[in-house]
Amino acid sequence: MGYLRTLRNYLRTPKARHDFKNYARALCMILLTALIIFVILRRWTA
């Protein structure tokens, strides 16, 4: 339970909000890149 409380307190800080935005942006770029590669490979092999 202490871990959850610590995580919750961290997420309330401005640094955590900034980090969360960066991680979300990176995740979106990774997923978009993977999707583009998947579509290209599907069309290339079909």
C-alpha cells in the first residue's frame, strides 16, 4: 500500500505530469510507427 500512496503523491507533482505527457507521446509514436510498418508489410506481401 505504501507504493501506491507514493505513486499517487508523485503523480500529483508537475514533474510527473510532464513525464506522463512525454511517455504518452512516445507511446503514441511507437504505436503509430508499428502500425505504419504493419500496413506497409501487409500490402507488400499481399
